[in-house]
Amino acid sequence: MILSNDADFYKDQGYLLVKGVFNQQEVEEMRMGVDNIIKRAVLANKDHNATWDGDYLPKEKLKKLVLKGFHNVHYHDHVFLKALTHPNMKAVLKQLIGPNVQLHHSKMLVKPPENGAAFPMHQDYPYFPHEKHTMLAASIHLDESNEENGCLSVVPESHKQGVLPHIGSHYLNQKEYPLSLGTPCPAEPGDVLFFNYLTIHGSGVNRSSRTRRNLLFQYRDASDFPTNNEHFDWGMGLMVSGENPHFERVTPKYKIV
């Protein structure tokens, strides 16, 4: 699926865009899955605006923005379980992470037309810190994505800076790390952008007349353990590739009450 020099690029730059991981039929199935989750959320009175709060935009602009975001999508529709274990995904993950790959969590992010919310520059590390920093995000594009409709931007080699201080554990100081600092990563349906959880990234407002639907799967090496219990998800530890070499640590520590 990717060449050895692609894996080297990821390790050096902190990100890698892989074209055509999913075909158009698979993309359409995932689009339907996303749209149906939103419909069921409305019927269950669980629909909400997941836009980040903060001072990265003026309040009058921020309150107009909308983001549809739900976690653990593979519990809502089997199409997402197939996607996160897709042979093409595994082929890439084994080269970027290693033979033993686990899922940490899954989610969907939908930016509606004209007012789809922005994400200020940040690292994912503060949400789920791990010992060895193998954690990466795989952003699956279900629609054409460009700067007009709020595509992702990354700061190449920024993962080499290590952990940076965040405002309220959410985002970086936007005066030091404006979105313009990043390299835009436009993509087509079926493309996947992989980036390390230390890589600085963000995205702008969807100002177009088109929806921008993305899935986000977070993966890690099976021997990379969390340093605290933040961001707990029931899907943590699902083996996507290989085996778990730690027999006594196959599930996260939790209590069912």
C-alpha cells in the first residue's frame, strides 16, 4: 500500500497522506453510516454541537459555528468496524506503527456547509498521553476536502518538539501557532491522512456550500501504554493487526458498576 520511503517520510515529517485507501463504494457506505448516526441522534434527543469553546475566535463568530461529532462510531454501525480493520488500513498501519496495532477510539466529525466549525492548532497528546508516543490519527476523508471547506493542516516535523503546553488542555496559543503556520492537506474521498499525536494540526471553518465528513480512528502499538486514564473509551485495546504480547493487559482497567 505504501513504500518504505513513505514510512520514512512519516517518521521524519510526522504525517503521511495515502491516496485511495478506500474505494468509492466503501466511501458511500461510510457516508450513509455517518448520516444515519446523525438521524438516530436527533431521534434519541442526543444531537448536540461539538464545536470547541475558547478564545481562538471572537465569541460572535464562534457561536455561529456547528460541528457534528460522535465517538465510538464502530458501536453504531458495522461499516466502521470494517473500515478500521480494512486490509489497506492494516497494510499502512503495520509500516507506521509495527506488527501489533490496537485501536484506541473512533469518532466522526462533520462540518456542515457555510458554518462548519474550525479546530485551532493543537496536539492530540493531552487527550490521551502514552509512554512511547506511537499513537497516531487516521483521518478518513468521505468528501473532497480543501481549504475552502476546512481541510486539515499540519506542521511538518512538529512532532519532534515533544509535548507542548496547551490552553485548557485543548489547543495551543494561537498567536504562536496560527492555522497559517500549517501545511494544508487537501484530499479526495477515500484518501487517509495519518499523523502522529504529537504533530501540530488544525483546520479552518467550512466556508463552502459542501459538507465535509471525516472519520477519525486513533491507533497505537500494543506495547504503548497510557500514562493516565484520561479519554477512556470502550473500544480501547481492540487488536487491529498482530497479537497482544501482554496477556495480563488485554483490557483497560475499569470497573462496571
